[in-house]
Amino acid sequence: RTPYRILYAEGDTLYAIGGDSTIRKSTDGGDSWEVKGYNNQNVSSSRPFLKSQTGTLLTFASNSRIIRSTDDGTTWNIVHSPRPGTLPLGTQSWDIDEETGYIYYGEYNNAPQTEIILWVSKDDGETWEEFKTFSTTDGPQRISHIHAVQYDHFAKRIVICTGDGTEGTGLWRINKEGTDIEPIVINSMFSDPLDRDIPRSIGIMPFENYIVWAGDTTLNPYVFRMARSEIGKDNPVVERLYRLN
């Protein structure tokens, strides 16, 4: 029997990659599967996978190229090739702004880079352009990595998690105008050394009145929570909820 690895699930609709490199779809929660097509791009089971508001499918080939299907997974085209030394960190590396339909993707560098780019597609993933470029070497607020790009469905904003260990490390979001990013909570907001790297994370959990995340460092191995009412303050209050092992 061919094993399937789930790439995407919403309700009873699932997409999977088979051990024979076929893309498969189930509309009954996995009881039955339809072969959509053979994928010769070597889709990885650990790569990000998106389904846009129009039904377009997007995922990453094993060489970190973004591939796109407009026929429900039957055929795929390469739409974006990675810059050398960059790749998606994981399934949280991109998301869709449900208000605009724009898709944002953040690079993670696995080799020395002088810049890291937040990309955006405004045409359902067909083409990609630079939205924000971060220096990895210049200035105290330099950014080493983009850990996550997630949609906060309460604030209706894309949130970007950045690292590591600089003044600019932390949670950012697309501004209201959609023209730039603005900080939610970053290292430069804290003066106490014990608070260093509180904002450093690889993903968020959005709640109606709070943003929650787990620390990405053994110096602050906690689940943190910040009230939304603290956003915009110079010295925001962040709660330590639970110490992780």
C-alpha cells in the first residue's frame, strides 16, 4: 500500500503526497483518495502548502522552488526560485492575508547572507516581488532570519516573527496601509537583561485579546502572552505563563 503524507487539511478536504510522488486529494476526511497527478518536482512532506482563496495550490519543491497549480494539483509550474542560501524554515513560513488575498513569504538563511527578504505575491502566487528587505549585518536592528509569517485573524494583519538576538528581533506586522512593517514587540523595547529575547519566537497563537508565543531560546524558555492593548507602548507588559523543559 502506498503511504500518504498529509500536506493540507481543511474540514474533510485533504491533500497528500504519495510515496510514488503522486498528489492525491480526499473530500471525505481521508476515507477515499483521488490521484490528481504525478509531481516530478519532488514535493517534500515537510514543506509549506497553501490553498488560496481562488483554489490555487502552492507548495515548495525539495529544492525550495515555489510551484503552483491552478487545476487542483494535476499540473504544476515553477513560479519562484530561491536566492542561494535561503529556504523556507517550515510550514509557518508563509500565509495569506484574507483581507487582500496577498500571499507573504519569509526567507530563512542557511548560509551567510547580507540581507533577508519578505516576499509578496499580489496575483494569486503567479509572480513574486520584494516587500521588505532586512539587513543581516548593518545596524543594531539587523535581522538574521524570518522565522514565521502568519495571519492574525483577529487583527486581520500578517505577523512576521524575526530572529535572532538583535534589537530588531521579535514580532512585527504589516502596517494598516499595507506599505511597510511595524513592531508589535521587539528586543529594543526591553532594558532588563533578564527580558532579553522575550519576543524571539518561531510562531504565534492569536487570541481575541492576546498574542501568545513560545520562546525560541533556552535563556527564556517560556510560553509568553501579551495583551493586544500593550501594542504600541514603549515598554509593553509581557507575561510568562509557563516554563518549558
